[in-house]
Amino acid sequence: MSALLSITDLSVKFATKDGEVTAVDGLSFDLARGRTLAIVGESGSGKSVTSLSVLGLHDPRRTSVSGSIRLDGEELVGATEKKLRSVRGRRVSMIFQDPLTALAPHYTVGEQLSDAYRRHMGASRAAARDRTVEMLTRVGIPQPKLRAQSYPHQFSGGMRQRAMIAMALMCEPDVLIADEPTTALDVTVQAQILDLFKEIQQDLGTAILIITHDLGVVAEVADDVMVMYAGRAVERGTVTKVLQSPRHPYTSGLLGSVPRLDSDPEADLPPIEGFPPDLRNLPPGCLFAPRCRYTHLVGPACEEQRPALDVGGHSAACHLPGSIQLHLHSDQLTARSST
């Protein structure tokens, strides 16, 4: 299956008063039409920075972006602002993490949705209003004609999120990026939004890039998963393989920290000991090595050599032999049940 969105060797660096921060380091992945890729990892791993790079939303005065981002074969890195504006909202849309701050407070929801449609599609005011009502209906907002005249602060959290989804889908984009789309939403609303993503993909064939730390969301909607740590991809594969048979110690640690129905409710959840590396001064070896419980099985290579992520299939950027990788999660669960 050919890639609709193809990212190759992407690096993003920020200039700060304390030194240059490498937020994304040599990231590569493909996303095909009609597929959902979930990017997971703890805060600061580079998930949101990656998504903003696709849309060219970093400040060029203090940000260095290198590598390649191709949308249907067309290069976006280094593209003009005029070109990027034609892509944003029309071919690639984004649902931002906090809809209250992403939506303009001084304009009604309907005005904001209509404006996006008119700019990209050249539609009349009447056609844009009709499209706005259609999309608000589609995302499940009651009384859409009336609610289109409301301001963002007059919507509940779940309704604002739905309005953001409606805005993102106004022009039926090829790629939908969802950054923590269910954060701070109750379980019922979360389930409704995830079901909506599935319906959208079935109807439009949209490629979805979902950024989250919630592994339950990943299991619900994703086809493939990429795990990021300190700006790099450390594991990649289908959702079934990654969640059921993780090959990287970091992925295994993430899964081990999720409550399980068959575990002791009184037992503490095992944390991943230590802290992520300083992105201003990355070590030469495996970035996870200082927190890894398996380095004694490998030796100096963990501290001296940066492991690579193989292309294709289920792979992990780890020096551990494959036979050990296959048993990582069972070891984690055994250790957890014995505590």
C-alpha cells in the first residue's frame, strides 16, 4: 500500500537560551490512505512537535527543520508559506489538544467553520453556512443551526471537541491529525468521538495520525503504532503486535504501568525508573539505557552505540537479541505479579 504521508529522517531543533534542543531526531514513518497510525510516548517525546512539522507551524526564526515530509509525493519541508496555507485545512487538518484555546473566542463557532470552508473551497456565504450545519450535524451536535451561532465558551468540553472535529473535516482532508483528542473528556464522550473517527475513515478514506499517551485509545482506533522516546522512534508495528508483544523495554514499561483487571488492586503500579535524557545534550548510545533494566545482558553497546529501527514489520531500536525481546512483556508481568 503506497504512502499518502511519508516522513523521512525528520529532525526538529529549537534554539533556546540554554542551548539547542533536539526535539525530533531522525524520525521516519509512512501513513497510507484509510489507515490510522498512533504515536505514543510520554510528555516531551516529540509527538506534538512531529505533527506541527507536517503543517509547517513551527516558528522558523528559532526552529530548524530538516529531512523530508512528503504529502502524496509533494515535499512540504522548505515549502513557501503560501503553499503551506493551501495544504492546511484543505489537505491536512489538525484537531488540537485544547479546543477552547484553539477556537477564537470572539467569533461564533459557525463563523469559524464557514470561514475555513470559504477560504479553501471558494464557496459562497450561503453554501458555507449550509456546509457548517451539515458538519455540526454529522459530529452529533444537537440543534446545529442554533449552536452555530454560539461562542466556544458556550459549548461543553465534549461539544467543543466535536466542533473542532467538524472544522477539521469541513474540506474533507486527505490526512487528519488528532493531538490528544480525548484528553479531559469523560469516558462516554471519549467513546463517541472514537466511534466518530471510525465513521469518518470509512466514509472518506481519511488517513488518521493520532497522538496520545492513552493506550486504551490506541487499542480502540489504531491500525499501527509508533512508540517515541526522546525524539526518536523506538518501536513500530501493528497495534496487535506492539500491544501484545512489545519488543522494546520502554514499550514494555509503558504497558506494565497500565492497570489490569487480573492484577492485584492493592499492588502499586510499577513505574519506569529514572528520567528522560536532556534533549540539549543527548548521549551517544541508546537514549533509554540509563533507565533500562536489561543493559547487563548486552554490555557496553547500550552506552556507546545508538540502535537503529529496522524498516518494515514489527521492529524495535534495541540492542537486545530478538529472542530476549520476545519475552520482555512476560518478564514485566511476572515481576509485577510478584510484587
